[in-house]
Amino acid sequence: MGILSLSGVFRGKIQVRLLSNKRVVQALYICWLRGFKLYIGEASKRSGASPKAIRLYESLGLLSNIKRNGSYRIYDESDVEFVRLIKEAQMLGLSLSDLKELVVGRNELNWNAVIEILHKKEDEAEKEIACLTIQMKKIEKYRLNIQKCLDCH
């Protein structure tokens, strides 16, 4: 007796195969491992961060108390979610050193301090927009002046 397994899609058809009891146990074990324990490659795929970036986050103390199996790092879903949070924070302009100061526990941030930093980032963005608006007006002015000169000659 075995169990049916989806083995992929080929030319638009779902392939199903019968697994032996030994393969069923192996497949269930792999599913269990993937659900609870992730090696760096799988954590990288799920988070969108490179393995090198994940190791950097750990070395900086952003990710802490990562379990190990020999020399292999073992991550869980909360680690993956925290890596996603780190990447999102970087996209908002927070540096890794900013984030390091916000970490208060394993995969936990000081959210009040996060709000303060986000207010500062918002102010910086508004100032940058104002500067860029002035720059755009100057560019337009020079472009028009140059065009007038070219039209005169």
C-alpha cells in the first residue's frame, strides 16, 4: 500500500505517482523538516534574501540564537519573517546599524523606536522631495534658456 504524490506538471498534465511506504515516510519527514526547520538555502528562497545577506544579519546580531545542526544553521518561519522585515526596512531607508539598535529580543523590535525612526525617514523624504522639485525647476529653466539660444542662431 502506498500514497499518491503529485510529482510535477508536464505538458499541462499533472503527474501523479504511487509512493512506496518507505518513500511516504521520507516524504512526510521532508515535509515536517521544511515546515519547522529550514537550512539557509530554503530560508533564502522563502525570504528573498541571499544566503550571504542572512549570514551577515546573523553576524551583526540582527538574527540571534539560530539553532545549528553541526555546522549547518537551522532557521524557522519566524526567522524567515524577520529577514523579510529587515529587507523591507532597508527598502524604507533604514540601515542595518539602525535596525541593530532596534532589536530587543529574538526576532523582536522596539516598535515605539521604529515609529520614531519612520517619522524621521518621512521628514527626510519630504525634504528630499522639496530639493528635487527645486532641481527640476532649475533644469527646466536652463533647458528653456538653452533652447531659446539655439532658436536665435
